[in-house]
Amino acid sequence: MSGRLSIGVLSADLMSLADDIALLENSGAGMLHFDVMDGHFVPQLTVGPAFVKAVKTKMLKDVHLMVEDPFDSIKQYASAGADIISVHVESCVHVRACLQFIGTLKNINDAQRGIAAGVAVNPGTALCDVKPLLEDADVVTLLGINPGYPGQTLYPDTAARAAKLWELIEESGRDIFLCIDGGVTKENINEVAKMEPDIVVTGSAVFEDRNVAQNIRMMTDAIK
């Protein structure tokens, strides 16, 4: 997964979604990002497991659960074809149990591999809260904006927080991917690249002006 874009499906033309997914695949995109919002953990309400399952793609399905108490819904997203399932540090008391549960689930897309367990952290959350979860995480997603609120720009302290997260990951001794999510644009992709992320989540920047292949190439080259 290193050096990849994870492209937000909700930024596509949902009335022509099959065409846009084919466009992404033909442009070399490797991951499709699903922002699942419940209207409680964040103010917006988006999609659920039925939508994730309905999307047919060769890309990895990267499911970001911005929901309260995600444990009971995790299995539904695994059954819907998720390759990565991320839960928030702030979403419930037993986050580690969620990560451990994800680690036990089968990947219906490939029986030879499991589902990557991801933990996401909001801009206002202390990174020390992530440290005890690294034992069970495969991916750590650093939010560069507050999730669920449109029109934001990347927080200036994101780079410093990314550096601290890398320190924590190195201290853990585990092979964990770092993902940057939120406020990523073509204008700041080089700034984001300096944070050395393995995965970068972006949406509208890819579909801007409908120059999808060109935008993917430019942003992928930057993070490589």
C-alpha cells in the first residue's frame, strides 16, 4: 500500500459511478476510500455497508468508519468487501477490541490475506491516546481536518503531528502504515509528501476539472 492515493468515492459522480470507477482504475488508482458517517459521531450522514458492497472494483476498499460504537457494524463492512477498516480513537471506550476483532476477520476478496485494522485520530486528540493501540493496528490515519465539516483546509500542525506519530510507530517496532486524510489538494500535495505518508486520502482534488488521470499521476508522483 506504500505511496498510494486512496480516493474518496463520494467525490465521484454518483449518478455515473461505474464510469468514474472505471476511469479511476484505468488511471492507475489502487485504493477507493469510503467515508462512512452516521450523523452522530460527525454531523453528516453518508453511506453504509450496502453501498460498499454494491461498488464493484478491482481497487482495494478502504473503509473509514466515522461512527459511534463501531464494533457491531465492523463485520458488516467485512462482509461488504472491505480490505481496510478504520475506526476512530474517539469513537468508543473499547477501540482496541475493535482493532483486535478486525484482525480476526476474513477478507472476502482474497482468502490469503486478512483485513487491515486501522485507527484514525482527530486533530484535537492527543497522540498519546494512539500509542497503546499500535500493538493491534496496521494503519494509523492522521486527520488533517475535523471530520464531517466541509470547507476546511489542512491544519498547520499536521506535519508536526505526523512526525510525532512516526516516532511512536518506530518505538512500537511494528510495520505500520501512516495515512494522511483531510484537506489534501493539488496545491499542498508536496507539503503532505514531506510528512512521508504511505497512504494519502484525497477526493475532490482528483476529480477536479475531470482531469482524473493527470491529477492521479501528479499526486502519486509527489508522494512517491
